[in-house]
Amino acid sequence: MLFNSIDFATFLPFVFCVFWILNKSNLKIQNVFILLSSYVFYGWWDWRFLSLIAASTLVDFILAKQIFKTENKRKRKLYLLGSLSFNLGLLGVFKYYNFFIENFVSGFSFFGINLEANHLNLILPVGISFYTFQTLSYTIDVYRNKLKAVGDPIVFATYVSFFPQLVAGPIERATHLIPQFEKRKSFNYQNAKEGLQIMLWGFFKKMVIADNCSLIADQIFNNYPDQSGGTLFIASVFFAFQIYGDFSGYSDIAIGLSKLFGFDLMKNFRFPYFSRDIAEFWRRWHISLSTWFRDYIYIPLGGSRVGKLKVIRNIFIIFLVSGFWHGANWTYITWGAINAVYFAPYLLLNRNRNNTDKIEEGRIIPKPRVFLSIIFTFCLTCLAWIFFRSDSMEQSINILTKIFSPSLLEINTNIFTPNNRVTILLLILFIIVEWLNRNQEHTLVFLNSWNSKIIRWSVYSLIIFLIECTHLRQKHRLFISNFK
Amino acid sequence: MKNFLKNIILFSLFFSITYISGVFIFGHFIDNEYKTNLKYSRGYYGHLYSRIHNIKDYKNIDILFLGSSHTYRGFDTRIFKKQNIITFNLGSSAQTPIQSLTLVKRYINELNPKLIIMEVFPSTFSIDGVESALDIISNTDPTIGYLDMIFKTKSFKVFNTYLYAYTKSLLPINNNFLEPKIIDKDTYIDGGFVQREIEFNSSTQKEITCLNQYKYNDNQLDALHDIVDFAKENNTKIAFVYAPVSKNKTQEYNNHELPDSIYASFNIPYINFRELKGINDSIHFYDSHHLNQNGVTIFNDTLIQELQKNFPEILTE
């Protein structure tokens, strides 16, 4: 079920009402209800893949219990390996098998040995990359004695499949989310109101910004051989907002939705395009995934407390793995590598924490130096996104070659159709609203300081109106669903 | 919680009023090319406005035709009239069964047909019906009865256009519109038929590069069932007709047994003219799936004979 679907619009009020009615009875029944709702939510897409979630839940529940019970180091390691093999195995089969086979075959053909590839015709299960990482973090945390193994299988199953964040994150840590299933909830008006505000802005990002920007980006990228460098760079800017609106919009909906049910999810995006350098960008972009890689790969490898060469190695490892996590294609891996190249100098020169303060606090117009650093960082990310958007390495290189040519100064004015002009106007409005609230907890928080309910409600109505009047029907699909 | 629910209900009321006002202002004052999700066009393609206003001249007809452009361009009411068969053509551009159901429910009492002919070109079963819904909303007086069609199309564009058209119909705004009888190459004929200036199909030798498969949406099939049930409840006979398409068009698909088996399963007469004898791709079509007037004449003459065989109690020879 997609959040922006009629099915979800009927599913949510029902689940919300029953959930809070059940709050008066015992916690277990409430958790069973959330679990069933989550399975219905997921099974709506394809019920067969519920078995994968159920299997992942069962395996990690049992193995984590075994890890927790035994003090024998060898056995603990064995159980952990079991969990890692199972979860990464699932990902390997469903997401990466064909990639490895293809590269294996082309690798051999390079040496003149022709092998026949047996591709698997598998559907990539929605959300698999998210929930496998979530269960992995649980087993690893139990192994590291950061967390007790959960005794209640319902609590654990609900943690794995919690519907607001099941399909596209944020990737929650067990230490943060599991305790919330173990505590009785009480309805909090302010929390629920804030949840609705976050959801509303999330829908705006997804349905207005992402979907309309994708139309322009697709128009240009799909005909890239005929486009000038300047036009292609503009397309990469629209794609940057497409991917941001898509991904952060969906995360916002998940966070807001959880608040309606009294749950608190971690923040996943903090206005990343206002970052003043790449290091800051990576502290603001897809935070739940970046911190996952930091905690479970980067730090165990020694992090930045090792020699310079090893630091570079560690940076490359996490960025390459991050790229590979997003998709089984060399373009994603290259995107990761480019970001590692962007990021490494900051870390090596100890400048990675230069910009940890609020962005231009108290100022509406940024200082020229800050403005330029924001624009420079944004341009760097746009160039890297080209690999993310392209179907092949050849396409990415062709596009970049055009961008770094004199045709960078040429812009195809045909792209400014009436619909696209409306999109540009909405995008400018969106950037202004986000900029003005860049240092707040969430974008619409400013409305809470307005006393007049009528004005607040008018703003909400205007946002819904813009969603309904500009949303493109055929763009229901999430770009991030490519990641799964 | 009570306070939260109370505010949700109050906001919903507030939002409904502001939304309707917003849609009206948006629909009335903003240029069409900037309106992504609202398309109100009177005199839209296919002469539906003229057809709807023509209904008042007809009563107790023999046959009512429903369907897409194959219908309003394929069933010539004049040819039937020559045989003393009074017909009305309620076809419209890209009409799918969801819209056919809406139209038949709305106009059956006025027209009171003895027989309904539902034209069943398979491609109309795989589309969402948005184009046709916009056409119907713009060119008829929208009623509450359209809500079913609007929910089935699941489109903001259809919903907004309906809201705009409905609000407009309630306000004292000049709603007069006169659709010309001749638009480009099309001439509106009394009874709902649209005659195309004689043209010939030039793409007869098109190379077929890939084969397609007909697909059927559940929503559209449900609507077809509803049409049949509705006709039966009204004691009106009903038949399916597959209007001729060029051989070239037919060859683009490789699962013709699917439509045939679906239509046959309804246990009502199904007359299949997909490959009508005596019809030639270049002489009798003006494009790959629309007959020109030469083709229409042959098709309608043959259809009348078939209908007389299938429904002798209604159409005597």
C-alpha cells in the first residue's frame, strides 16, 4: 500500500481508531493489532512476500535469544554469523544475484571464456533493504550487549514490520523503537497535531515537488543525446529535488504517522540541500542509513582513529556499500565512490565538523560566503546524482561530458512549458518555506506560533489544495522504491 | 482525543468549503494550460454536448448505442432510420464501460430503448476512463449520480472538474454554449452519429514490430456486468457488438480469444465484426480502427440483418 493512495486513506482512519480504542485494553492486544495492520499494509502489495518478513523476524528473534542466553564467545559469534548470513543472503538472492552473475560472466568473457548466465527472474520485495538492516541492527546490538534480547515475539515482530516505516524507513534501531512497543501509550494532542503537520508537508514534498520535478527530469534525461550541457545540468537539479522530495517526503509521512500512534521515529533528513559542505550534507541526508553504516561498519573498521590510509579505506568502504545498498548497478556504486572522494578530504584535514552549528541562525538572507558554499555543495551533489539517475555508466559519462563542455551555457527553452513553469514556481515556494524553517524541528512548526486557527487551517487547506491540483496521477510510484 | 477528533471534523468542514471555493476560482480564472488537475472543456472532442442536447428529441427508441468513438463514428442513425429503426447514439470519445454505465443510468428513462447495443472494443477495457469522464462532466449537467464514476476513476482531475462543473451549474453564471455542427472534418448528425469527411487509411502496410495483448481491468469488467444487470432490471434487451477494425490493427494483438471468451461468458448475444467480410483496410477505414463512411454503410447494413436475426421481436424485417 502506498501512503498516497485511496487504499491507505481508508486504511489509516480505521487503524487509528481501533488502535486508540484498544489502548484501554492490554498492551499485547494493541501490539497484535499493529502487527496485523502492518502485515495487511505490506500484503496489500503482494501477500506472498509476507513470508520473507516473517522468516526474517523468526530467525532473528531466535538467534538473538540464543546470543543473549549463552556466554560462550564462539557460539555467540556463530549465532551472529547465522543472522548475518540469513539477512544478507536474502538481500543477496533477491537484490544482488543477477548483478553478480552478470559481472561474473562479463569478467570471464574479458579473458575470452564464454559462460552462460542463469538469471533469476525474481521480484524484488518492497522494503527488503530496510527491514533486513533493521533486524540486523537488533542482532548486532544484542551481540554487543547493548540490548537485551526481546522476550515477547509479538513486540519483536511489530518492531520489524511497523507499517509507517516498513517500506522506506527511517531504519530504526531496536534500542530506540522496541522500548516504545513495551510501554502503554497515552494519546497526546500536541503530538498528534505535530504528526499531521509533518505528514502534510511530507505529502507535499512527495506529490507536488518530487512527482512534478520527476516529470521535467525525465523529459530531459530520456532525450539526453539531444540536450545541451546546460539543460542536462538543470535536469540534474530537478532530479535532486525529485529524489529529496520522494525520499524525505516518504520519511516525513512515516514520522508523522508514527506520532499519530504515539511513536517517535528518528529524523531522517534535516534540510540537506542547505548544507555548507559535503560532510554536513552527509549528516543531514538519510540520517538513519548513514548512522547505520557509521555504527555497524565504519566504527568497527576503526573509523577515523586509525592511520590516514585506513581512514581513506574506511570512507570508501562505507560509501561504496551505501551506493550498493541503493541498487545493484555500477552507477550506484560510482555515486558512492564520488561521494567518498568529496568527503575524504574533509575528514583527512579534520574539517568534517566545521559546520555543525545552525545554518545562518537569525538571518533571512545568508552571508555571500555561506550562500556560495551552499550553492557549491548543492552543485557537487547534483553532479553525483547524475550517476544515481542514469541507467548505465555510459549514459552518466555522456551526460557529464556534455555538462563539462561549452554547451553548459546553452539552455533549451522548450522545457519551460506552462506545466513546468508551475513546477518551477512551486519549487521556489518550497525552497523559501524550507529555508525559513531550516533550523526548526520540522517545516510547518512555525504555524504553531500563529494564534489564529482560521489562518492555520487556511494554510493547511492551501497545501492540500496544491497537492490535489498539481499532483500527477501517473507518478504514484516512488523513485526510492527502486532501492527496496 | 475528543478534542482532536472534534478539530478533525471541524477542519474537514472548513476544508470542504475552502476547497470548493478554491477549485471554482482556479477553474474559472486560471488559464487552461496551467491547470494540471482540472480540465473543463465544453465542446470537447466528439460532439458530446450536441448529442446530449439532442436526447430531448427522442423517446421510446428501438436501439441505444453505447461505447467509444467506434460507436459514434460507426453506428449511423440514418441508415437504421431507413429501415424504420429509431436509434440514438450515446457513444463518446474514449468511453469505457464505467462511463457507459453512468450515461445509461442517467438517460434510459428519457430514451426508453428496447435494445441496448454495447460496443466492446477491447482497448477501452484497459484504460482508466479519465478522458471520457472529463468529457461527460464538461458536456452534460453534472449530477450526484456521477459520484460512482468519479470514485471509480480515482483521479483528482476528474474530481476537481466535477466539483467545478457542479458549482458552476449552481451559480447564476452564463452557461450558454453553442457547439458548431461541423468541427474540422466531423459533422454532427441528428441522433448522435458523427460523420467524418471521406478519407482513406494510409497506414495499411505498417510493419508489425511487436505483438500486444489485450488486458481487462477488473473495474471495467465489473461495470460491464453492471450494465448488463441494469438492462435486465429495466427489461431492456442488450447485445455486445465488436465493431470492425482493420486487419493491420487486429494483427497487433495475439490474444483475440480472450475478448471473445469474456463476452461469450455473459450469455447475451455477442456479434463479432472484428473481421467483417467485404471490408478492406484502405478503402473502408480512415485510420487503423475507425471506419470511413463507405465502411460504416457496409457495417451497419450487415449489423441490421444480424440484429433482425437475434432480436426478431424488436426488429422486424
